[in-house]
Amino acid sequence: MANIKTTTKRKKPKFLRVESHKKIKLGKGVKKNQKWHSAIGRHNKLRLGRKGRIQTPKVGWGASGSTKGFVAGIEAVRVENLKELANVKKGSGIIVGKVGARKKLSILEKAKEMGVKVLNRYMKKEEAK
């Protein structure tokens, strides 16, 4: 098997908004609202980087350059039509872009013929038939 590249797993904090522990609309218990928004304000302690505050997203939290673009150890290529699928290298996987049901089915069939792994095979029950 080809050399498999995976991102190193490490404990990463959940980056939440500044006062999310105080207000429901900022993400306390509502998962869809738990998004990072940068701290603003002249005297904001989080923006100033004071001790004892939650972590903020920085450059150092990203994956290493050699493993970027890999999903489950396979190089990912975004595909939106059959022409782009023909250019995919052997051993790499595809991610089907935002396309309609008919085109998606034709891409999945062609990928199965080529032996290319589909990394985002999320289909509704009607489409799978």
C-alpha cells in the first residue's frame, strides 16, 4: 500500500465566543451557535491575550503542511463533472462537489468503474436506489 499520510491527532480546544458561557444565543447549549467570532472591543481581555482566558484560533493549531488536503490518509480531489473525474490520479480519493442528483449518480458510477474511492458518499435513500 502507498504511504498513508494522516494528520496528527491532538487535543484541540473548542473555540467558542467570548461570553458564550453566559448567553444562550452565543452558544451555551445550542450547538449551531457554537462558532468562533473574534473578540472585539478596546478593553477585551481575550483580545489582549490575558492569562486564564479561553484559547483563540491561531496559526499553530492547523495541520502540518505535508498532511494538508488529505482525508483519512488519502489525497482528496474535488470533482464536479466527469471531465474532472478523468483527470484524477490513481490512489487519490474524490469529494463530489455541489451537483444535482443525476450528475452525482453518473459521477459515482464512473468512480466505481475507475476504482476511485469517494470520500463523501452521503446520499438520500431515494438516490441510493
